[in-house]
Amino acid sequence: MSDCKNCDNCDCGNDAPDSPERRKLLGISVGIINGVIATAIIGPVVGFVGAPLLQKRKGIWVKVLSESDLPPGETKDVKFTMHIKDGFMEVDREYALFMRRSGDKVLAFDPACPHLGCRVDYQSDKGRFFCPCHGAVFDDAGAVVAGPPARGLFEHKTKIEDDHIWVYREV
Amino acid sequence: MSEDKKQVISPESPVETQAQNLTDSEQARLDRPKLSDWLELRLGWWGFVRKNLDEQMPAGVSWWQTLGNLLMTLLAFQFITGIALSMYYSSGPESAHASVKHINEGFISNIPIFGSINWGLAVRGIHVYGSSVLVCVTVLHILRVFFWGSYKKPRELTWLVGVLIFFVMLGFSFTGYLLPWDQKAYWATTVGTNMAGTIPGIGDSMLILIRGGSEVGSLTLTRFYAAHVMILPAALIILTALHLYLVRKHHIAGPVLPQKGATVPFWPNQLFKDAVVVFFGVGIVIYLAAVNPPGLEGVANPTGTDLVPRPEWYYLGLYEMLKIMPAGWELMATLIIPGIVSVGMILLPWLDKSKSRHPAMRQWIIISGTAIILMIGLMTLKGYLETPVHGEEGHGPAVEGQAAPDGEAEH
Ligand code: HEM
Ligand code: FES
């Protein structure tokens, strides 16, 4: 209680300038204030940098080919353009698909290898898709024949309307 | 004694200015101090320099201990060339490829006697080969520390920080590889980021966070650029400073078995060895940059079929492992094996419980370490021999005619 000398107005005790209670209280306060300051900077940055996580992919139907251009038995490497947003830019991005008739349906295989995403290529003489990266091979129906992928080629939904083949593509 | 008097105001003892019987020149120096004296009084730099030059090395310290200094120099080279490159580089999908092409082709001047010099390509070459040699030397440095057992108490944290530096370095190469936005950049990044996507549960979110969207695009490029020139350099500077502080604090560990003989100061013997090694290390970088300057493939093209997949050479081992994994086992190659090796590296000082640093006293560690190193080496060699060398400038006729993504102007 020697602190009493320094203390005019108070009745000397817990609120002396450096009493243990006061130190603890001030320590907690500093901790809380620092927490608020940290949140003020971390919050906005995390929200901003993580924003792509909240973005929803939207799908649209695209007209890619007129019906007569896809004869039965043929697998075609089809390119089409979609107007998409890429960051701040709006661009016409070219996409590719492998299309093939199967009965009265049309199959549309995504060229991205289901292993790690390289672009597969179709060799019509062999009737197979080949991935240049880790050696995956797929048959006409998109199923794995060899190599590391755990599943066959991804397919996109298709429909035939107005004599054209439409593909549902998510971006 | 007269010797003593002359040194009264040498940089080593600048404050003893009260001494009597100064000669005229000494008095003059006191009245109008040299810049070095002036600085010494305020910074104490000379003490710092002396402390480092006089740092005592245990007997038996040799050429193997010069690698750290070579690393420092190569890092300085990366920073300097990197800053220069960033003045001409443009990080958008419409401009990145063209800007690197401009670096490659737009800065040629004719110098009498020397002939034509391609400044842009020279700086880019130093940056590209510097990164490779840097990874090489880092691996040698790690191997030296591993076989000498120098990571043992009290140097566990020095090792830990070193491992983090190594990871940062791999991050530099992974992010830098995308920047030229050519075919190999685009596909290496597609595959590399997809690897993160295989992680169960969080894979999809990781993929989107890394790419800035579901596809490799403009936001991937700006993210990688930010990592390459802001985040990773900041991390590297902090980690390197910490590493060096710890190295100085605990001093060099010396040979596995203490050798007879007195300690030797760093200057002049060891510093000379360092200088020789740095000279040759830098020489290799300049030589490689001069004889085989880095090329540039056609602009990134997600629909082009002309890709020749080939990651940076030090990822070839991983690349081979992806090839040989049976269907459905890719998680082994993308996460589990690299994860085990990384965690093993981090935990090494705690996994190795032997007191002795001698290799014969820690056989399990040495044997498993050597096995892992050999495996990585063999896989890398296999990858090197089996993957075709990727094309130079304007590789692949297919690329020229095809529409480039985002309306790339150059082609
Ligand atoms: C602050 C330091 C650095 C800066 C500012 C910087 C900047 C750059 C820039 C602007 C590029 C694009 C130009 C080009 O591709 O030639 C680039 C590419 C690259 N950087 Fe760095 N860099 C730094 C450090 C590093 C380090 C430490 C490494 C490796 C350990 C590294 C490895 C690479 C690689 C592999 C490329 C791709 C080169 C290519 O294929 O053209 N960089 N860097
Ligand atoms: S990406 Fe096709 S096999 Fe790996």
C-alpha cells in the first residue's frame, strides 16, 4: 500500500496505476483492441481474396453445330466461342468439344482430361482419345482404356433443336 | 607502443579520443573525421563487419560450407533481374505473352567489338537459369546439412527455416513458370493447380482460390504474379534473415567428428573459397544464359492440341510419378507421397534421435534419406530422358493459325 502516497483522489487499492488488477484489466483491453484492429484489416482482405469461392457457375445453352455437320460414326473436334467474363474483362473465349452421335443422342466430350486437365486429342484411325500428359487413353465412348484417370471423359448435356446441336456449358 | 598510438582513432576504437600526444595528422583526423569514422560512431558498422570477418570456423570447415554464400549471391541476382523484368512485363492474358516476346526481341543493340547484344534476353536468361541453379545449389546445401547431421540440437530451427525457404523457392518457380503465358506455362499450371484440386474435401475450394476462378485465366495470372513478386519475395527476405541470424547465433557445426586444430577465422581463407565458388556459380548461370537463351512458345491456347507437356526440370520426378500411378491412385502422387516427404523434411531433427552426428550412428535416417534422394533422382532422370524437349520460339505450326484466347494481338 505504499502506492498511497502517489494517489490523491482515490481510496488507494485496486486502481493504483500499476496494481496487478489494473495491469490485468488493461492487458485484456489492449488484447481486445488489437483483435478489433486485426479484424479490420484481415476481414476485408479475406473477403476480397476469397471472393471467387462465392461465385456461382452459371450454365447456358450454346448452339455449336448444325445437325447435318455431324454424320453418324464420326467424332468431331468442334470449336465454339462463348462470351464470358474473365476477371475484369469480357472476352470471346474459344472452347472445344468432341462430338459424336450415339443412337439418336449426341455425346459431347470435354477435351480436358479427367486426370489433371490436359487437352486430349482424338485419333480417328485408332478411334481413341489420347492425353499427352500422363498417357491416358479413352475409347470412342469416353471410357478409360489405359493410364491414370479414375473416370472417363466428362460429358456435357446436349439437345437438338432447330436443326442444330446445342450444348449446355457451365462457365 | 607507437603502434598503439596510431590506432587511437582507428575504426575499431573510435571513441578513445581523449588520448594525449596526438600527432598533427591524428589531431587533424580528430577535427575533421573521415566519413568512415563519422559512420562508425553512429552505426558501429565496423564492429559488425569485423565480427563477421573474424567469425571462428571449426577446423575442417571446407568447400562444402561455401554453398550458403553462393545461395545469397544467386538470390541477389534473382531479385535484381526480377525487378528489371517487372519493368517490362505486363500481367494480363492479352499482354503477358507479347510483353515477354518484347523482352526477348526488343532490346538488341550493336556494341562495337562485342557485336550485337540482346539485353532483354540476357536479363531474362539470368533470371531463368538463375532460378534453376538456385534450386540445384539449395538441394546441394540441404544434402550437405543432411549428411553432416548439422540439423541437430541446437540447430533444429535453422533446419526448419531452411526447409521453408526451399518450399518458398519451389513456389517461386511454380508461379514464375506461368508468367510468360505460353503453351507450356498454361498447361503446366493447369496440371499443377488440378493437383491441388485432388485433395479430398477441400480440393475444389483450393482450386478456385488458387486460380481465382474455376478456369486458368486472367485472375490466375494476376494471382501468380502477386505471389511471385510480392508475397514470396517478402516471405523469402524474412526467412533468409532469420536463417542467417540463426546460423550466426549457433555458428557452423563443423565436421561430424571434431577435428584437431584451432578454429580459423572466416577471413581470409574461407572468404576466399566462398569467392571462388560464387565466381563459378555465377559463371555457370551466365554461360547457360548465353549459349541457350530461354525461348518462348506460342501463346497459351486452351483449345490447341499442340501442347508438349513439360514442367520445370525439378518437377519432372513428380511428373513421372503421376504417369506410373495406376488408375485412381493419383492422390498418392499429388498429395500423399509429396506430403510425407515434406513433413519428413520438416520433422527430421526430431525424427533423428541419435546424439551423434556421425552417419554410422544414425543409419536408419541415412538409409531412408538416401533411398528417397535416389528415388527422386531416378524419377527426375527418367522424366528428363522421356519427355521431348519443348519447342523454341513459335513452337508448333498448329499454334500460329489458331485463334488465341482473349484475342491475343501478336499472333
Ligand atoms: C523478388 C524477386 C523476383 C522477381 C521480382 C521476379 C520477377 C519475375 C518476372 C517479372 C518474371 C516474368 C518474366 C519472365 O518470364 O522472364 C519472372 C519469371 C520467372 N521467375 Fe522470377 N522473380 C523473382 C524471384 C524469383 C526466384 C527466387 C525464382 C526461383 C527460385 C524465380 C523463378 C522464376 C521462373 C522459373 C520464371 C519463369 C521464367 C520463364 O519461363 O520465362 N523468380 N520472374
Ligand atoms: S492429365 Fe491426362 S493423363 Fe494426366
